[in-house]
Amino acid sequence: SSLKFKEQVAIVTGASSGIGKACAIHLANLGAHVVVNYSSSQDEGQKTVDEITSNGGSAILVKADVSNEEEVKAMFNETISKYGKLDILVSNAGLQQDAPFLEMTLKQWQKVIDVNLTGQFLCCREAARIFVEQSKKPQENNHNELSIGKIVLMSSVHDVIPWAGHVNYAASKGGVMMFMKTISQELAPHKIRVNSVSPGAIKTPINKEVWSDPQKYDGLMDLIPYKRIGTPRDVAKAVAWLASDDSDYVNGETLYIDGGMTLYPEFADNG
Ligand code: NAD
């Protein structure tokens, strides 16, 4: 069926905007019940829910700051009390607080690590605990021994490309890579799959300052062999594949969705 995720339950963090919003909508269009998480903008989160329900899908809105342990636990509890189970976590919430290294404050460093890395820890731990609990119950309709829980982490090309002026962000995403690989190794025996998606430049509010300025946009194109900016939907389709049984034998991988940004584009014109 085209409804790959029929009767599956997915949490998408940071789904009030950009990539998270596109992931929530795409998973819901493929049949999932989606928990749309937001941290501050309730109106924007509600818009994601409204778009899903107006397409005939199923979603609820849940507020939680992913860097707050109690709020994260409450979000997972609410998911279970509403839908009775969990199948998919898309751990997407993230932010930037840019500053030159010499001027970066501890507060800027800590905020980005708290949301982008500790937030992944808190959400993935709750999801994994639920998956392991669920796996102890007799599994219906799982005669093929497919994965019983899927986690997709939102990383970035900056998990491998250093980024001057953004050391807190690059360090957080580099951390996400080893975090993802380590828990993937640890959770695989439980039939839980963990993978990352690493976007390049995707047109969202996080980098509006670049794509809304024609000169900066041209500079950006020098970094992208495929010569276009990515869309949130480009990323959502990759997330859906990693969350689906089509990728059942894929564990601990990072999928770069970047129009070739990680291909050292400056070498293309280097004769
Ligand atoms: P965005 O700013 O549009 O969305 C970020 C989302 O995270 C928002 O919904 C925001 O409310 C949420 N969020 C922020 N702090 C939160 C918190 N403490 N708790 C819960 N939610 C919180 O940006 P985006 O581009 O859609 O970014 C989504 C993810 O994709 C981030 O992890 C980002 O690092 C990653 N990413 C984006 C790009 C890009 O080019 N846009 C590239 C690589 C990686």
C-alpha cells in the first residue's frame, strides 16, 4: 500500500517549522499518527497539525523543550496515553547561535549543545525505553522480524564539514554522529534501528539570512555542485525511507541530503 506507515505512531520534534514540519506532514500523508512537537511557537505548531488534518491525516500538538528532561518525559507519556504505542522518532529540533570563537559566550555554547545534542540524548533515550518495553509484548503482524522501533536523527553536513564561526553547532552535530552510531550499535540487538540524515543547505527560517540575499545565495551555489538549494521535502523523503521497512537492514548510517556539498566542490574547477 502507499500508506507505508498505516497505524504507526511517530513523534517529530521541532515540527512547527522547516524540516520538522515537512517530516511531520510527509509521515502523516503516508498514514502515520504524528505527534507534532514544538517548544515556543504554538501557532506555528498548530498550523502543522491543521495541514495534516486537512489532508485527512491524524496528529496532535505537544509542547516540550527537548533539552528539558521532565518535558521530554511528559511528551512521550502523552504520546502513549493518546495513541497507545510508539514506532518512530524523528529527532529533528535544533538551532544555531553563531559567534566567532574568540567572542563566543559559554551561554551560546551551552544552549546549542543542550538543544542539538542533549536534546537528542533525552528524546532517543525515552523512545528506546518505550521500544524495548513494547518488544517484550507479543508482536502482532511482525512475522518477518522487521525493526520494532525506528529513530532518525537530524544531523547536518557540519557533522563532517568544519564551520568557522559556528563551533558550537559543528561540535553538536559532530557529537550527534558518534551518539547515533553508538546507540545504533547498542540498540540493534533489540531490533531498534538508528540512523541520521545530514542536510546541506535547505531553505528554512534557520538560514533565511543566506537565501534571501542574492549575493549570499550566489556564494552558496559555489558550495553546491547540484546548483540548487534543498527543500524541506527533499529531507522529509529521506527521513521517511529511513523510518520505513524499505531500509530495514540499514543501521548506524548517515545519509547526506546535500546536492553534493560534501564532495569538496572547490576541486571541481581545479584542472
Ligand atoms: P527551523 O528553525 O525552521 O526549525 C527548527 C525547529 O526546532 C523549530 O520548529 C523550533 O521551534 C525547534 N526547536 C528549537 N529549539 C527547540 C527546543 N529546545 N525544543 C523543541 N524544539 C525546538 O530550522 P530547520 O532548518 O528546519 O532545522 C531543523 C533541523 O535541521 C535542525 O536540527 C538543524 O540543525 C538541521 N539542519 C538544517 C539545515 C538547513 O539548511 N536548514 C541544514 C542542516 C541541518
